[in-house]
Amino acid sequence: MTSFFNEMFHSGRVRPPYARLQDWVAAMPAALRQMKQAEAEELFRRIGITFAVYGEGGDPDRLIPFDMFPRVFTNQEWTRLERGIKQRARALNAFLADVYSRGEIVRAGRIPARLVYCNEAYEKAVAGIRPPKDVYSHIVGIDLVRTGPDDFYVLEDNCRTPSGVSYMLENREIMMRMFPDIFRENRIQPVDGYPEALRRTLASVAPPKCNHEPNVVILTPGHFNSAYYEHSFLADLMGVELVEGQDLFVEGEFVWMRTTEGPRKVDVIYRRIDDSFLDPLCFRPDSMLGIPGLMDVYRSGGVSICSAPGAGVADDKAVYTYVPEMVRFYLGEEPILQNVPTWQCQKSDELKYVLENLGELVVKEVHGSGGYGMLVGPKSTSEQIEAFRHRIIEDPDNYIAQPTLALSTVPTFVEEGVAPRHVDLRPYCLVGERIELVPGGLTRVALRDGSLVVNSSQGGGVKDTWVLAE
Amino acid sequence: MRLAVEHVTLYRYDQPVRAAVQSHRLHPSSFDGQRVEDWQVTVSGGVKGGGFRDGAGDWIQGWTVAGPVSEITVTVTGLVETRDLTGVLRGHREQVSPMAYLRETGPTRADAALAALARSVEADSSLALAHGLAAIVAESIAYAPGKTHAHTTAAEALAMGEGVCQDHAHALIACARDREMPGRYVSGYLLADAEGRPHEAAHAWAELWVDGLGWVGFDPANRCCPDERYIRLGSGFDARDAAPIRGIARSPGEEQMDVRVAVQSVQNAQQ
């Protein structure tokens, strides 16, 4: 029987950051708790935040369950995490700047050339083009899990357009509204500086041809997109325009936005659409979401696109294996955060190991997301394992495998009271002129007893994440 | 050889266009095999956009046209001095890793027949393999204008056994990639043949990455490697990616396109 690290109760004691929460829970009878839970749900519903996190699909109008029991980090724990996250974000951006110019890491034999240059996410169209400040990934979402007091592992990196940050902000907002007392009793570092930090980050990567206060916009695929709420929420909080492709056009050397007072130049586009839809002249010719000519303006320094086209080559699950190597190669440092050991099924000896140990492993698609198309060996029936075995054998390149991690647990409100449930964490690291990280992130929780899958499409919920001040 | 180019593309719209955007790969770069003496591109009613040299060494130039217009004319005139380097692209500055050109695209996907064709070539060197693939593509797809269209894939052209330079280039790229040899599509111009053999003045061929030589051009349509009769405009994964003009016009109506290309050998101006 695997033992799990419980972030509140450890070695028969309450860990210090959770000390005050024990009284808080004790003083909350079941009836009050149910009332509060209903109130929280009502608040979320009223705000309209019902989208699926991380583009998982599923019912867009379903509310993701919010668990009122917060997850707490000490300042000391967070300081180490913060250093590790920033280090990783720097290395990922250095890797991107490298593989789109001289490719030193490939020449040095530290990562296979094929993995980089034959990768679907590698954009030949931006090779040789240097984005402002050499930053490709301006918002790096790093998914972390914890297995012990000091043991954190990176599950995956998200260098394109990681979503879910609106949950981080709303979870805090609602907790503060419902339980103002515990925010007085605990010194919790604020997260509400995120929108301004994001705006500052985006403005700091204005293009070379911009000689005034940069005009930043958010480009959304539209209201049918599952994360549209987040797009409009961030636009509101940053005080910038939310636009769709049809609102923008290229004329001469610049991109312009249609407004009631006539065209207004756009300098920085925080895009929440994929590379392939950005510009039908450069990528998919059938794209109706993009702006014809955008890529020529971008590549000639007339507009900035965040994340930069081509950033996805750094967050591929097979490239992930090499991120610790990137940290050493570019920064000359040892990685502070560890990778989960990963077997690549495209390598025949590793494939053999994977097929022999399917019952203990987690197997994922290289380009998959959202907890779909994955096998959690210990939680699967032998029929499910055999069916998955055939899928892997048919297309081994498409799969990686990892050990089943003993994800830490945090107390969570359940039917019977409070019980431990498994969690992960996605902090959002901002990279521009500076690298910034608000103290917190999105904690996802597997609400089903014993489940290790935190994805909302698979019965996951969210929690407020606290980082205590000194 | 000095080659004079005149290349006019006329777009006609049956209903006026409100706005048009184009991206041009229409500026030959200079390298050991060609030196650009003079080159002009104009777009009727056009505003010049941003221009830059991409990682493959091509100059890309954006243009926009503010409507309403019923016609857009893109006129290219230029003078290029060329040398025969037997297809070797020497002295061409570029940054993209050749490995990036191992990726297949829709038109260059090798189906079973293309793969079988590619694997039928036996060669003991990378250069011999490249020549062998170019020869077998030329044998398998007869030059026949009008049988294929802009969206025909390499697999379809091989199945028909007929095609034009675009189909030859796509098929050669597909075969090369199947043999793990990077291949890419090149668009350019070709001087009229004195013997009167059919050819296309707006031409296309393929470049294959040959160990020890780098990129080498192969023109299966004319069963040769590019020489001093060829002007190289630019490259890409396939015909669409390497297109000299990519454009979109906002018009509810139909577009008609007329292309006229003349390439002539001219005497040295001085003397």
C-alpha cells in the first residue's frame, strides 16, 4: 500500500501552515459548511465562470466544483518553488531562442535533432526571427505535483497559452468574500497583482517599431471557445481590448484594430488561438479566425505575438524529458525542480519496459492533454490495460510513460466531512523584461476518493492556493 | 549568363475588392550561382508592408491594397547574372536546419506507391541516391500540362503518371523524405529552351540535402540540375509554402488570375 504525503497532517501532527485552519474547520458545523458551499457555487454561477480548464472540452456550461478547504504553502516552501519555476521558465525560453537560431543544444548533441526539427510544433516560418527580448513563452504554466515535504516534480510545461489563471483569481476572490475572518487571522500573500503584472509583461515586449505606450490586445477565437470567459475576464482586469480576428487587419507595416473612432494601431497581441490559425497566408489557408498578413508584420518587427509562434516545441511531452538538460546547458545550474522519470515508447528498449509494466505506469499521448487518451495502470482493469497495449504497439512514437506518482493530499470537504484528496498545482510564470511569479497558482483536486486524476473532465475540482507571508 | 525577367500577374475580380493582403517570396537572393543586378516589384494600388529575410534565406515582402479595386497587377522586372554550379546551392545564407525539411505535408506525403518507388532506387552514396530518385520520378511522371491542378498531391500525380513541374517536385520531395533525405520545393524562373521543348517559364524544382554538398537542385521535369538558365526565387516545404505570391482578397465575388512570364538572355550592357 502506497503512503501519500498529507500536506496538513504529517507524522501525527498538524503541519504549521495549516494550524489555524484546524480551528476554522472545527468551528464549522456541517449545516454551516453546506450553506457556505451552496453560497460559493451560487457565486461562481453568477460570475459565469463555468469553462473547462486547460481546453479539456466536455460540457462548457458545467460548473467546476470549488472546494473551500484551501491549500497552503509556507513562505519557505514557496521561495524554493519560485526559484525552481523561474529557472525552468528561463531555460525553456533560452531553448526556444536557440532552436530558432543556431541550435547550439542540438549541435552539442544534448537533444536529438529530429525531436526538435521534425516536431509538429517547430515552425520553420519563424526560424531566424528574433522576438523582442528573445522571449517566446511569456506565460509559462508549469504543472507540479508533490510527493513529500520537500519533493516536487514537474509533470509538464505549458509554453503556449496556459489557461486557468482566472480560477486562481476567482477562487481567492470568493474565499475572501465568504470567509473574511480567516484572511485576517492568516497572513496570506495576495494574488490580485496578476493582471497588472501580465499587462506589464506584455507591454515590455512591444515590437521594435513601437515608439509609444504599447497598445495591448487579447485575441480570442470567440465566445464559443471554452475559455472565452477567461479571455474577457483578463481583458477587463488589464484594461485592454478583447478582439477577434475579424476586428484586426493588416495595412502597410502594421496591424490595426477597427474602432468607432477609426483604425488604431495594435502593438502586442496576447493570443489565445493556436499557431495554425493565426494567419491564413502563412499557416492554415482555411483559417477564418486569424488575420491575413499578421505573420509578415510580426516577422518584420511591427507587432508582437504572445506566446511567440513556434513556442510549442518546448512543451512537447517528448521534449519535456530534456528540460533538466536545458537548465544545465543554458544556465549552467542544476535543476531545482525534478522531472518525473519518463520512458519514451519511441525507444525500443524503453517501449519493452513500458509494455512489461503497464500495470504500474501512467501512459500518456505525446500531444494529448486534459487527461484523455491516458492509462493509469494501477487504476485500470486488465481489459483496459490490454486495449491500451494495442494502441501503444500500433503507434509507439505517440506515447510516453511515467511511474504512478504518490500525489500529495490536502483535506477536502466531502459528503462525510473532511477527507484527504490528491492535488496538483499550476503556477503561472510571467516572462518579459523581468520574470515574475505571483505567490500562488491553481490547485486542482481529484474529488473522487483514491483518484489521482485531477482533470475537471475526470471529476476534478479546484481550490484556493495560499502562500503565507513570513 | 544574364537573364532578364518580366513577370506580370493580373488578378481580376468580378466584384470590387474591399481590401487585399499579399505576402511575396518574389525577390531572388544572391549566392554563388546568381547575382541580382536589378529587381523591382510593384503592386498596383499597393502599400508596401514589412519586409524581412526569413530563416531559409528568402526575402519576404508584405503588401496591402486598400480597395475598392477590380484589378490588382503585380509586376516583377529584373536582371540576374547566373552561373552553372550544376545545381549546388553554394554561398546561400540560411539558418533553418535541413532536418526541418524531413517533415511531410499534404501534397508531399509518400503513399505506398511513392515509398515503393523511392525504395526501388539503389545507391551507394547520398549524391547517387538523389540522382537516382530524380531520374525515377522523371520516368514515372510524364510531362503533361493540364492534367493536374494546383492541389494535386504527389501520390495522385504518380497514380496518373502525368503532371507538370509542381508534381515532379512534390514527388521527388516525397521520395527523398521517405529515404530520410531532406527535400524542399523551389520556385523560380527558367529561360526559354532554344530547342523548343515544352517548359514553364515560371518554374519549380526540388532541392535535396546531399551529404558533403548541402542543398542541390534537381529538376525532374527537364531531367537536369539547375544551371545558368535558372533563377532561384525561394523555397518551402511544398508549392504552397514556397509560393512566390500568397494572397487573400476580401471580395464576395470570383477571382481570375492571369500570369505572363518572359525570361530572356541579354548581352552584357557594357562592351
